[in-house]
Amino acid sequence: MSGDSKPGRKPRVTDEEILRLFQESSDPVLSTDEVKEILPIGRSATYKRLSALRDEGQLNGKSIGGKNTVYWLPDSEPTG
């Protein structure tokens, strides 16, 4: 889905930039807070964007308690 078709403000960070962060990371699993620390968007916006990418099937995610969620690329799904 293109960022141009979504209502509201145009994101400062594209979906492609978020996915590239996961592709280039040495860690296959990243938390919302880890992504927020790297990209110039706030925690709430980061969570919404990561959740949307998960809902679209571009990321997998798992709640690890409280407000903590981790995400990973579908082709690098953790085993075990």
C-alpha cells in the first residue's frame, strides 16, 4: 500500500525505510522502542506503523508483555 493513499499527514518515514531497517539490522528481532530510537518518529507513531506493517503481512510481531512488542521480517522468523 502506498503512503499516498492513506489519509492524514504524509509520513516522514516511509514503509520502505522501516522495512529496510529490519533488513539491515544485525538483530533479526526489534522492539518498538528500538525502532523508535533509530527513526525520527515518536513511540505511538512507531507502534502504529509497525502494527500496520504486521497487519499487511510485511512484518511479524509478538507481544512480550505490557506495551512491549517485538517485530521481525517474515522470512527471518525466529525458531524455537
